[in-house]
Amino acid sequence: MSDHTALAPLERRGGSVHEEIVARLRALILAGVLQPGDRLATERELAEQLVVSRSAVREALLRLQSAGLVERRQGSGTRVSARIPISTVLASLRDDDDDTLTASTEFRTVVEPQIARLAAARIQPAELDALGALLAESDVAQDAERSVKLDIAFHVAVATATRNRLLASLSELTVSWTLEARLFSHVAEHGRRMSHDGHMRVLRALRAGSPDAAEAAMRVHLDEIADLAQRLSE
């Protein structure tokens, strides 16, 4: 995201405002939408874009700073940190609502198998090739940050292949809602391998053009990831 890209208004989900701002910005950073060194808008501009108070924005930025995600310097504003250790991000996630991990995994289990089902009937050869390229890279990814970004890219690409713009937009929008499960599952090498293998099964079903197989493969993949994330978060 460039210095001049505006954020959409905050979609309230019932939690505290500053925590929801933290979740939105943290997801954009981890997904690579906000790149290292990118300058965030001012507190006033962020408050106007998100339709929240400046005090909520200020508290959120302090949380992000303490987690090592952003740097705040006099004269240069707030910028995304050059290097974000995955352990620091996970530590900040542990302070969130205890129900967040469960809610995000339930959301994915309900929505994403149906997305895979639609994609199997509509996906194009070029999109299958693009998914294959993502998996080729994730097969050799050595760090959690890159692995998470490839994971997000895979699921967004599957949603885009449904040819349903609402589902594609939903997949992008909900990155911040499902980030916890993704992060916990990519911390360890065996988790990254499990994610890659699950994606391979989904891709094989998509290539076969089988809605039933794609739905089943996505459901198994998400169940495996949810179980691993829950165990690692305890």
C-alpha cells in the first residue's frame, strides 16, 4: 500500500475500537499490503478514513509500536518496521480476545469449503498455473512471514477463481479476522509443510474440476490447520 492509499471505514465486530484497528493494520502488514518502510497516514487522517476517534487510533498505533510492527519517529511519522519477527507478532496476538482464534477458524470452516466448491467449476487454466506457482514457492519457503503471505495469496486466488466478486472481496477483507490461525500454523516447519500439503490436495481437486473433491479437500485442510493452531496457542 502506498503512502497515499486510503483505508476503508472500519467494519465493527463488537470488540474495542482500538483492538479492531490493530487487527486491521496488523493484517495489512503481515499480508504485505503495507510494506516495510511504508509511511502510514497521520492519526487525524486514519481517524477520518476508518471513521473512528483519534484517541482510538493513537492507542492502536501504540499497541503496534510495542509489538514491533511500526516505528514512530519525530518528523517522519509512523512507518512499518523494516523487520518484523514472527515471535513478536504472536506475542501481540496472545493479548487479544480468547475467542478470536475459535471464531476465525469457525468462520473459515463455514465459508472456504464452499468457495473451493465454486472455484472447481469455474477456475481457468491460467489461474491453475498461478496457484501451482504459489505452491512451488511455498514448498521452499524457509520463514514464517513469507509462508503466511503465500498462504493468504493462495486462498484469495481460489476465491477470485469463483468469478464471484463478493466472495473475492470477502476473502481479502477477512484476512484480519483469520490471521491468528494462519500465523500459529506457520510458526513451525511442520506447520508450514502441513499447510503446503493441504493446498496441494485442494489444487489437485481444482485441476480435476471436481466440486465435491475440492470442498472436501478444503475442509480437511482447514480442520488440520485449526487443530494445529489451537495446540500451538495453548
